[in-house]
Amino acid sequence: MATTTAAAATEMIGVGQLIDFKWKLGVTAQSSEATATHSAYVAVHLVVQDPSGKQATHALELSLPEFHSFSKQIKDASTLLATQ
């Protein structure tokens, strides 16, 4: 069975390389549907470079449970790639 490097695996499945990851915590104070919501969210800014070298920016706004799930998925992917 051949060993696949992380770079080769990335190229094979066409996933990009994470170049930048920034996040900040925010609280929604008011919205047009409710006068006072006070719900926390995480704003995430990702820059990903595809195998051809083109960079794309992605912005997400996640609830705290969504951010925890997203964070776990990123950690799991990182662990998987590190073992290759």
C-alpha cells in the first residue's frame, strides 16, 4: 500500500490549502425581527489557496454551537493530514 503525503492528498482531492484563518466573537444586540436578541456569534474569515495557486476568501457567521462543530472538523482534518 502506497503512503500518500498531505500535499499529494490535497492535490488528488482538489482541496485548497488554508492560508489564513481569523475569527472574532460578537453579540447581536438588536435585529429587525426582535428588539433585543443578545445572541453570541463567531465571525470567521478564511483565505484558501487551491492547487492551481488561486486564493479565495470566505466569510462565515456561525452560532457558538456551529463554531464548536466547525472547529472540531478543522482539528480532525488537521490531525488526519498530519498522520499522512
